[in-house]
Amino acid sequence: MHFARALRRTGLPIGTGRIIDALAAVDIAGLCSRNEFYWALHSLFVSGPEQRLIFDQGFRI
């Protein structure tokens, strides 16, 4: 997942397990909208308020 790798380069601590969980969440939930996709990934990749801005900037690209 390119997005997770990009977030890793910014310093977010995203391990392989979280990436696998994100792929499973997208597959299981059958996310239909960008908003659903955003919140599914946000719930797995953001672990503190200081990480939200970095995540949001990466998500907009």
C-alpha cells in the first residue's frame, strides 16, 4: 500500500500489522465512499492527535 509507505516516510509508526489490518478492513467493509475509506484508514494509522495533520495531508494527495 503506497499510502502507508508514504506515511511511514513522514515518521508515522505504521507497522506491517496495521497495513494488513487496513487491507482487511477495506476488503471486509466494502467501503463505498472516500469518507468511509478515510475513517477506516484513520482508525488504524493515527494513534494520537499530533499525527492527524500528517495523515490528512497524505490522504489529500
